[in-house]
Amino acid sequence: MSQPHYQEQFRSILGTTAWPGTLNVTVEEEHLVHYIALRNKAGIDTLDAHHDSVTKAESVNVDGFEALRVRGFLRDGVSFGGATAYKATISHNEHVVACAILIPDLTRHVDVVEVISGPFLRERLGIEDGDDVTLHLNA
């Protein structure tokens, strides 16, 4: 996350550099179909572990959400993968922060959203492991 190549791209997405880490948010079952639809739009093949959600995701319209490409790169023989980003806001209690969700090109997580933002989200939102947050994609 802190690699200069990524940070340059995050600046164009967020308007600022990103905190050098992601907040991982587990998607609740009733919202999983929407997340899988975004993964599909990003070109990420979703494992059939959630077959019903994968089937339902095909009918979810996510055309109104702009998929922003985060290019991967190779440095000193080490590959840093690409991702797709969607602008969003994340909130907890009365706090709301601009952010983006990242869908890495290679991931084994089907129900975890990786969130980036300028500020350190745990501190800014006052959250701890297990707290509920709300993500809203920007149309």
C-alpha cells in the first residue's frame, strides 16, 4: 500500500495519498450479492463457494459505479498486483469518511472488502475489531 507507484494512483482516486494499510470489512450475507456483482464488474472470477449469491449477482445492476483501475507493477523482480477501486464513503456512528474499496486482482477473500482512505480509519471512525460500519458507493 505504501509503494510510491500505488500512492500516485491513490492520490488520483482519493484526492490524497492513502493510509499505508487497508481496513478489512467482512460483508454481511445479505449484502454479499452486491459485492460479488462489483467483483464481476472488475473482472474477478468469484469462487462458487457462495453459489446462490453468485447467481443472484448476475442480475444486480452496478453500471452506475465507476471502476477505477489500479495498475500493478514489477520492481526488483517482485510483482505488486493490480486492483479495481470504487469510490465510496465509510461511516460509523456520526463519523463519515471518504474512501475507496479495493478489489485486488488476486485474492482468496470472497466476502471481505479492503478499504483505503487518507486518514487512519480505525482512529478516525473510532472503531475496533467486530464493530459495524456502513459503506456507500459513490454513483
